[in-house]
Amino acid sequence: MKKYFENLARALLNRGYNSLDSQEQKIISSIAEQRPLTENTNDAFSESLTFGEKVADSVARFGGSWLFIGLFFSFIFLWILLNTVFLVTDAIFDPYPFILLNLGLSTLAAFQAPIIMMSQNRQAAKDRIKQDATYEVNLKLELELIRLHKKLDELVLDTRAGCGES
């Protein structure tokens, strides 16, 4: 079987099987064994996530939604409204310039920014996996087309030779 892999690698990529990188070897093996190469990268990636990474992705998804923006705007508006109305009645708990509100906003930003960045880094890693999978499928398709063209060329030559054409 190794000899077949070697011959296939030389015929399709003009290099020995052992000189190919792991992706190319995977493709040659897939062609030789006539098995599909594609896989669902979303499922494979999702299964590898830890609980913390899933939570971070959920926080990032919610933190970047219109619902979050609307709720947050409503919260800030209500906070300012309550503190300005209570300002008149001397029952305020965060007087202007709303230092407690600023502290809360700063704390939220300090926690939310790294969580969103972690989620973006995971998305970049997922994109790299998808790109690798796309490259492998495209290369396999290209190599299979080369093999198909060679077989068709041989059939045409055999047919011409059998009919006495030159």
C-alpha cells in the first residue's frame, strides 16, 4: 500500500510521499483509499470548547447584540433619571457626576473587553481550521481532476489506436 501512496504522490505532485507535508499526505491517503476528505469543522471545533470558552462566547454574543445595547441604554437612562429626580428630594445615592455609575461602566468594560477578545481569538482559530479544510478539499479535487484527465486522455488514445487513426 505504501508503494501505491508513493506512486500516487509522484504522479500527482511530482514528489515522494515522505517529502509531502501532513496535509498533502492526508489528501493522498484519501485519494488512495477512496474515502471522503470533508468534515464538519463547526462540530469538531464546538466539541473541543471548554465550559469557560462557551460562556465567554455567549457573553460576547450577547454583549454585541442590539438587545444588550437597548437594555444598557435603558439602564443608564433610568439611573440618571432616578438620581436627578431624587436630587430634588435629597434621597440620591449617586449624585452628579454619577461616580458610582462611572465605576460600574468602567468595571463592565474591564471585564467585557478581554472576554470579547478571547471569543474573537477562538473565531480566528476556527477560521484557520476552515481554511485548512477548504485547502485540503480544493487540492484533492484538483488532483482527482488531473487523474480523471489522464484517464480520459488514455481512453481517447486507446480509441484512436483501435480505430486505426493517428
